[in-house]
Amino acid sequence: MHTEEFELKAKIVDIHNRSIYPAKIKVMGDRIESIEPYNTIEALPYVLPGFVDAHIHIESSMLPPAEFARIALTHGTVATVSDPHEIANVLGVDGVRFMLEDAAKSPLHFCFGAPSCVPATSFETAGAEILADEIAYMFDELGLTYLSEVMNYPGVLFKDSMVMAKLKEAQKRNLPIDGHAPGLKGEKAAQYAAAGISTDHECFTIEEALDKIAAGMKIIIREGSAAKNYPALHELIGKYPDKVMFCSDDKHPDDLILGHINQLVKRALKDGYELMDVLNIACKNPVEHYRLPIGLLRAGDFADFIAVDNLTDFSVSDVWIKGSHIVQSGKTSIEYQPTSTPNIFVKNEIKESDIQVPQTKEFLRVIEAINGELITGSKIMKGKVQDGYWTQDTDQDILKIVVVNRYNQAPPAVGFIYGFGLNYGAIASSVAHDCHNIIAVGATDKAICAAIEVIQQNQGGVSVVDENRIADILPLPIAGIMSHLNAEDVAEAYQRLDQTAKELGSKLSAPYMSLSFMGLLVIPALKMSDLGLFDGAAFEFVGVECESR
């Protein structure tokens, strides 16, 4: 990419002074030399600072950083605050290094944090463990600039020594600390914030968000592929525009092709929120909170800015990063770049007999999947018994959920789930937050085993087995969670599998994204670990069966 010295005539959207005016922007090298008012009646594009995703796991796009950036830049995203804990749970610090090395191929500003919870809990099997010494190493040697989401909020509240040691590494370097505390309110929210944790992206009610703002935290409004909290939280935009940021958290490839933070900007404006408040949230607040080296359209700043034709639909026409014209007329100059495929995958052959559940009690304890939410419900249901074993009951939408350890030889964990709606077949994935063991949901044991088998054969991927027991897969050879293909091919394959899952009966808007969170133990109520059924509220394992409702 060639950095030019140039002048650009445009209508400046000055979010610092909350004004819009025609001007000439003079760029020298990678910085803005001057912005001078310019009297004209010409039809000029609007130029404004680029958008920042204030919390995202790049890995959830199923794309490595450079390929993610190739698409995100076309939507006006110039920077991301990225937590690499997905790959860190598989490959440890080596996985973080991979993300940094791949990100360096792209002009997009990637701000990576040191993963604070690898593994997220001690109730599951991960591929690695990151302790306080590794956190210090990543700050000092790898140049990471914040401590990423502290998911073990009970550990914070009870002052667990390992959790507090990680917080201390960030505190003594005066680095921001990200939070993750779904449902925490009142005194407990204040106690969590008092540990130095300054953000939260897990709020799903306005009451919770207000309590955390009162405790001094900033709220990141999330609108991802599975979790969609904008409807519950958007009134914060008008009331606390200086306390709010936008994020996607997890964005699947087909959704990324369609848009990114620009979608939230357009939505907020359509809902009547003031332009400058929305742009402060989308552009300025994350830069200031995380102290990002990103230009905000001022003289002396890096020449990072975007152009749009109008201030209604925010269709991005052009993007400049450090003075380089990366996107022109909606088309990026960046090409797909091949990457390496680091991975670890132990084949753990699963037979139908391995996932049978003998009936010994009267009722089942069932996970309830909730569309558009990471939280789950807990239901006590009278299930179906066949030959002395609990089995799937599609009439009641009771399906089996199975988690298989991908790091060691071990028996699978089996439970039951409501809300996926499959009438036939099965879906499975090695994208299963946060440890990324194989997780599957299916209407028959045969289909579940087939869906798991094809993932093991490919050392990672998302798969579907239809009613004819024909398997389809999107291979994910990078740590079992990312593809080595270009974004367009990944999105097409993912859409194909997604459509098949829906044809099998799933009513979920994003069945694979929802599936990937059924193993995230730190979000209540019930989740499934490779070690068993887990109650996220009580923070303990519970039985699949129970005596009464």
C-alpha cells in the first residue's frame, strides 16, 4: 500500500465540536497536517472518523485477523478492541502470537488484550492455561494493551488469588480492564467495578446497565450474531452517550459480509438518537477509553477516516488508514492472503452407545436455549424413555446435547436441550466457547455421532447431518475455530449449513452461533461442559435427571 500526500475536499463531521462544515484536509505521510474551512457549493462527501468495535473475538468470524479486516474495512471499521481468548483456550500464548502475526498483514488497527480467563473455569477442559506470569509476558513482550474480559466474576467478588494476581498485572501498568458479569447488579456490581474493572458488554436489562454505570463502568452495547442487546439498552445512547460504546462481540462470517458497526450507527439514527452522540459512541469513546493510537480527524492525528455519501444509511464509500486509501468506491485494495494453520486435535471416537443416558429418575433437567441471548433457561421436563434410556422427543423439542473433549481421550458428556427445534438430523461444531471442545445437538444418536465424526476427520469445523444422514462441513483447520479460505467462500459455506439446519426444523436465527454458546459456563443458567451439566448460577455441576419438578 502506498501512502500519498494529498488534499481532500469534504464535509467534515467534527464530532469534537459537534459541527459539520466543508473543508480541505491536507494529509502528509500518515498524518493529517491541517483541516481548513473551505467555502464551496460543491456536492461533497461526508468525512468522519472511522468506526471501532469496542469488543470482539475475531475468531468468531471464523476468519483470521487479516481476512476479517479485508471485509470489516469496507464497512468503515478502522479498529477493533479484540480479545484473543478463543484461540488462547486452544493454543495458549502461541495462539495469541498467531493472531498478532496475522493481524500485522493488515492496515486495520487491531488492539489485542491479554486473555484473563484461560480456561474460563476449572469445570471444563481447555488446551492451555494462562496464569499471571503469562499475562505479564504478553503486556511487556507482546505489547498487549489491556486485560480482556474478566469472566470469572465470582472470583473477583470472592477475591480469588489467581484472579486478583491477573488484575494486579494490569493495574500496576495502568492498563484498562474489561468486564464480563451478566446479571450482576447493585452492591455486587459496585464491588466488581471497585476491583478496577471498567467496562461490561454482557448487560441484558436496562436496570443492570444503570447499576453498572452508577458504579463507574462503561456499558458496551452488543449486537452480534447470537446475542442482541440493543433493544434492551438503546435508551442509554440518549441518556449516557459518554458512558456507552458499541460492539459485536461475536460476528459470524455471513453477517460480517453484510455489515459491522455501521449497522448499529444506522439503527441508532433511525431510532431518533442525535448524530453526534451516536458517532461519539461508535468512533470516539473506545479510542479514548482504551487509549488507542487511532486518528479522530484532527490536525496531527493519524489519517484514519472514512467517507459516506449521506448521514442516513451510512453506506461507506471510502476508507483511509494512516493516509493510505484502502477502500475506494466501496471496493477494497486488500487481497486475500494465505495463512498458516496451527492446531491441536485428538480424535476421540464416539459411538451411539457412548451417548446413551439410563433412566433412574422421573424427570430431566433440560437446558433452554433462548433465541438472541447467551443466557439460557433451566427446565424440568418429563422426557421420553425407550428401552430404559432417555431419548430425544422431537414432539416436545427435547434433543440431546453432547460435548466431546478434543484435547484428551475421555468419555463424552451428555445432556438434553430445549429450543433448538430440530426434527431430524444433527448439527455440531468445534467452535464452542470458550474451550472449543466439540459440541453437538441432534434428533437421533446416529446423526449426532456422524456430525461429530466428520468434525474429527477434518480436525475442526461446523457440520450438519440431514435426515438422510448426509454430512456437510465447513472445515476450520486454524485451531479448529477459523478457516484458511477467503471470507466470501467461508460465508457461502456457513450460510449453506445454516440453511440446512433451519430446514431440519431449527427456528433459531443463528443456530450455530447459539450452539457455540451452550458450553459457555460463566453465563447462566444451565450449560454443558465436556465434564457434565453445569449450573452457572450456583457454579456447580448438576445431574441430568431429577426426582421432581
